[in-house]
Amino acid sequence: MGSFKNSVFILVLHLLEGALSESLIQLSNNGYEGIVIAIDPNVPEDETLIQHIQDMVTDASPYLFEATEKRFYFKNVAILIPENWKTKPEYVKPKLETYKNADVLVAEPNPTGNDGPYTEQMGGCGEKGDRIYLTPDFLAGKKLPQYGPQGRAFVHEWAHLRWGVFNEYNNDQKFYLFKKRIKPVICSEDITGKSVIQKCQGGSCFTQPCKTDRKTGLYEEGCEFIPQQSNNDKASIMYSQSIDTVVEFCKEKNHNKEAPNEQNKKCNLRSTWEVIQDSEDFKTTTPMTTQPPKPTFSLLQIGQRIVCLVLDKSGSMTIGNRLNRLNQAGKLFLLQTVEQGSWVGMVTFDSAAYVQSELVQINGATERDALTKSLPTAASGGTSICSGLRSAFTVIKKKYPTDGAEIILLTDGEDNTISTCFDEVKQSGAIIHTVALGPSAAPELEELSKMTGGLQTYASDQAQNNGLVDAFAALSSGNKAVSQRSIQLESRGLTLQNSQWMNGTVTVDSTVGKDTLFLITWTTNLPQILLWDPSGKKQDGFVVDLSTKMAYLQIPDIAKIGIWKYSLQASSQTLTLTVTSRASSATLPPVTVTAKMNQDTGNFPSPMVVYVKIHQGTKPILRAKVTALIESVDGKTVTLELLDNGAGADATKDDGIYSRYFTAYDTNGRYSVKVWALGGVNTASQKVSSQKNGAMYIPGWIENGEVKWNPPRPEVNKDQDKQVCFSRTSSGGSFVATDVPKAPIPDLFPPCKITDLKAKIQGDNLINLTWTAPGDDYDHGTADEYIIKISTNILELRDKFNESLQVNTTHLIPKEANSEEVFVFKPEAITFTNGTDLFIAIQAVDKVSLKSEISNIAQVSLFIPPEIPPEKPSPSLPCPDISINSTIPGIHILKIMWKWLGELQISLG
């Protein structure tokens, strides 16, 4: 491309490589340390599962070592054992390891029988994945014929997780045309096997070669490529690590660049090994000269939650009603968010620290109410954050070690001595969650969260955004079962004038309803509060706290399922409404919404990406309406509609992860992220996605020349029985923007890369292209024009795009971002004959001539069905010269017929 735009994208990709991750994994002397494998609390207790995990990693380590040319191995792994399993002397307490930052989750399959290992990948090529998912049956070796040895499959998933590579097979398109031949989607092309189909009739099944469809030139539907169990080729692990001889990743020399798979589509035709070579892991290591040691394992069992609140009560907390807002948010945390059975203490600080409460175990309302009375009511003095932290360590140590304990640190003030306790924080083993309040909170504050794996949040002084309450509502346990965690259903705020009303609804769905709390706050006077349950019954009994300016109502037992309506009336003040709840049942997973940014620092002009994951257990929820509110330190807000369309910032369509680029920087400093999600707004059924980045399900094997079929893959794309209507609100934490120029901010944002370009041939050799429109600034606005290039050589199109043949797009007017684009053209300057392979790519250009990256490359092969030969006419035969009438004796008729049949036999030869 050779333009300024190219250098911008190199910068962007470099920055995205350092995407925000909660993982504790570190690479030390070629060995991966800090890997966390967590067993879901809903998995039935089975000690053999722990041994299966150890066996898998132990087998995977030498396989990984050889596959990476002696560069990497697994050094140590922590296995998180659920709190509800029996305790054993060898189980120790976790430190920074939590379910939230686990790299691998072992959970029951959803739907049942779908035991394939897979990896959640929110980002693009070269970006780290989020988590590997395994099932107990997979680990127990019950799926060996379908996925191969567990250790090998784990290395396949590790490549997804650690290096951001993708699959080299394609479940949706198993064959393609190239150079007039039908080829299976494999890598490398030297993998041997047969293209066959299994047909069943009357209770018996038989295997036969696939027939070619005369219209498409491809094999008939249902055709499978069955590999030989033992091949001569060593690659590739990202195609099928379960083939005995496969011990390598595809390299540039043997990579199948034409195969229509995710690796080629997302990684610009690069092989998996080329992507791995570009990783920071590869660049910072050299091959080992000795064999690595076996992995070591630590067995960690979740225990009681230990939390100490460390709250700023310095003089600046009097600004903007901050101290009162702290009390409102603190009461929500103590009354609702923190889980039953947790131990909670409290420290306040200004220029010194004060213990407000030693650790108290929360067994009911008595302890919760007592703790709320310890919240600070007056503010004065300076700011000494380290004093508060040291005092919290002391409070915790009186009962428990600080390892794995949590500190919730809120401050609004500057403190240039904060770095003096960094070493103490690291050595403590405690997890520190930070809440930055207002524009002047210490800029080093987030370092405490980063070094301990805590959550970092920011709340502005704009009370109507409810940021402080959202921050505390997000601080549920990272280790408790999801059924015990507080779930935020709603968070709204509004500044009212002239006796206005704040009206709205909240949906309580069947997956939640326990411990449901409605919380209203105000800034001046008690508003009128009206609340009706789904049956229309007015709800009374709000507890009113005039000193803190809040009122709340706890719904007894399980709240009624359906739409709750509220109306709040006030004049010249700001009101907020927050609704939280818990899972209605320990056995029915609640719908959960988790939000995060791709990085914790945004360096202008690189874009940030908002990710929101909506799941019920491990099942993705599709077609929800998801909106992100991003607020800068200046109080300005930007609203983004997030999409799960597989375009722009969204890596995979219909995987329950909704994404969008954020480019609307307005100042340097902190930005907060908040998300609203609504389910049931679309009439289309939600369904389980089949698009997963995981190991290939092998349909069968060829052994001794005979095809041995595996059972059919479980159906994973059935519509759910009924759609879940729900409402959720979630905090996405905060990030810091740097290098933002003063207004007017220059337009340095190009259109985003087109990632879903598809091509097909229609009548008269026309080519039909479809793709999702990018925007003027990544996936926002409208691009100015498209440049479409074609070539009969895929690498020339990729590497010499500017020199390739250009298609006339004079009449192609770009649509608004995320619209469907359709363009039909006829390749005029290329001889497009039967068997011609044509490759197409697109670049989008914005109004200031910034260009996007080149799109994924689409391919078509012209196939002209052979003419059906005319049927040969039947030979004309002489007719017997007879006339049938009743006067001819029967014997004469027989003689004539025999004579005629003889002539017929001679004629037919």
C-alpha cells in the first residue's frame, strides 16, 4: 500500500498485540508459568478429573516443545478446585488465581454431548485468545476417536489462546475448486485420505465415493474427507493434530494458501508458523539445547471470600457530593453485592489510616447493617493511599493470610507517594480493585490493579451516569459460583426538572430473581417512588435513608418473572435507579453479561475495542441489543451499538460476543465503560452457535484401507426451546487515553478492514460480491469509495494489490457502516474461461483518502457444466406387414409374430 495509512495499521496491530488480558501466564526461560485451569463448581466431584488434567498437560508439553522447534513447554500449572468439593491437606489457598482469570475452564457441555475442546477468541489474527473450554468426558479420554489424544488437542487450543491463530479446516465448506480440481480444505496439501460419503437405508449403512454435482462442480452434500490415520506429512496441528504423524504447524513452504479456512481469511494467507514467529513469545526466546522438565502442578481450593474496603475520606471528597455517593455505592456493596459467608473489614484514610471495622463474617442482615454504619460520614485532610493499604493488610492478617484476599480501594485524590508501597503490594498476594473517583485521582492508581489482577474502574462526578454505584456493583467475587454472584439488571439515571417523571421497565427473567433489590438515590429531596410487579401490584415497603439520600426495597423469596414498571418524580435534582438480583436456582445458569476493553491504555490514534460477552453457562446468547456508554474524564459520553456480525471489530459472527471500535477520543485521561444488554427484542429465535475455534471433529478414519466412521457430530445449532427475555447492565471497567491532541482532533482513523468478503458466480459469468460495509472511521460513519482488485494469482493480489487489475466501481456508492453491500461485475480484462481461478480483494477509502487494510481475499472458480450429450434415438425397426382381423387363423398370427421377433433380434445385434 505504501501510504501513511499502512504505517498507522502497523502501529494498530502492534498495540493490539498487547491487548488487555486478566491472565497470569508468564513466559520464563522458554517455559509457561502461571497457567490457571479451573474446574467449574457445577462439575460433579471427581478426583480423577484432577489427574486427567495433569496427564493432559504432561503429555502436551513435549508435543508443544517439538512442534515449536524446541522453544516452548509447560512449566507449571495451578488447578483451581471448587469450594464445594471435599478439602484435602494437599489443597492450598489461591493467591491471585481466580475463576475470572482462569485460562482454561473445565465445565459440563452445553448442549449435552458437545464435548469438543474450543477456545474463545475475541480478537483478530495474532491477538491472544481469552479462554480454553474443556469437558470432563473429553479429559477422561471418552472422545479419543473424534478429537485424538487430549495432550495434542490441548496444544491445538493453546495456539488459539496464546498466539491468536485460527483453524485450517472449515466445517461449512469442506471442499473447493482450484485448477479444475476438487480439493479438500486441508493444510498441508500432502495430507492423504479419501473423499467419501456414508449413506444409510433400512438400518444398514454403506460407504461410497462422492459424486460430483453437475451444476457446481463440487462434491455432493454430505461428502467428507476422511484422512489416513497414519500420513506421511508432519503438518499441520491447526488442521488436525489427531493424525498420528502430525507434529508441526504449517509453515510458509507447505501452507495451503488457497484453502477457504479461517486462518487464511483472518491472517492474510499467512501460515500459523508465520503468525507464531511474529509473536512476542517467539521474539524473546531462542531454542533450548536440552529437554525441558515435566510440568509441576499446584492444587488450589477456593475458600471464603475476604474483603477489606479502603475508602478515601480526604478533604476533596466533599466536592461534588462524592462522600455521599460513596455511602450510596458502599451500602449497595454491603447490603447486596458481597456474598453471604464472606469476611468484610473496613479502613478509611486521609493523611493517615483508621480501622472502621475488623473482619466480620456476613451471615445475615445484622452484619450487613452494622458494616454500613461504619461508612465515612465526614471528610477532611490529605491523601495517603499507602497508609490505607498497610492498615488493610494488618486488618486481614489478624485472621487470615493476605494471599488471595481482596482490597477495594477508592480514592479521588492525588498522592505522589503511592509507588512507595508497590513492593509491599506485590509481596502481599492480595488482589486490589481500584475505583478512581473524579478527574484528579492519582494517575498511578491503576498500577495497583494491574500488578495484582484486580478490576480497575472509574466514576466521574456526573451523578446521573451512576458510575460509582456501577463500579461497586461489579465487585462480586471472582471465585464464587455464578449462582451466588450479584447480577446487575438495571442502572439508569436522569436529571429532572419541573416535576418530571423518570419512567421505565426492568425485566426479571427466569434465570434470576433471588435477592432482588431495587435501589433509588437522589441528590436533594426524597422523590415520589412508584413500583409495580408484572401482575400490576404496587410495591410498598421501601427502606428510606434520608441522610444518605437513598431508598431500597428487597423483594422476598424469588421475584416474579416478567416486566416490572417504575415511575420516579422529582424536580431540579438527579435520580438513579439500580436493580440487582441473583440466580433463581443453583442448577439453572443465569444469563450473564461481562464487558471489557481490548487494552487498558489507548494511545491515539489507535482504536480501542469494546467487547461484551453474553452467555447462559457456556451457551452464547445471540441477537441481543447491546449498547455501550463510554464516558471521558470531562464527563462527555459516547454511545455505541455493539454487534455480533463478524465484521469490523467483531471477530466471529454469532458467538455471543458483541464488539465495536471506539475512536471518539475527546481528551487524555480516564474513560469509564458501561454496557446495557436486552434480550428478546428481536423476534428471531436465539440459537446455539456452531462457529467455535476448536479442534476438528474427525468424521472417521481410514485404517488398512477401510473407512471407519465415528458417530455423527452432535447437533449444536438447534434453536432454543424458547427465547430468554432479559435486561442486564454491566461495568466494563476503565481505560486511560494518551497522546490525544487538542481540538480540533485530526481525522487519522481509516475505514476498518473488510473481513467477510464473499464471491460467487452467477449467470453469464458475472461475479456477485457481498460484504459488510466498513465506515469512515473504522466501523463508524460511511466510507467514501471502494477499490476492488482482481488477479488470477492469490499472492500477487495480496503482495501487489496496487498493481493488480482494478474493477470499475464508478457506480458503487458505499453504504453506512455495518450495512450489507452487494456488487456484481463482469471481469472484462481477464480471459474468464472454464476452470479459471479468480481472486478478489477490496480496500475502502475515506473522505481524507485514508485507506483500510486489504480485505480478506475471496475466490471463485469458473465452472461451466458439461453439456449433456443428446440421447441416441432408438433404432427404427421394421413393422410386421400384417393386418389383424378376425378372419386370420390364430396359427398364422403366431408365425408372423415369431418372424418379426427374429428380425428384431438381428436388428439389435
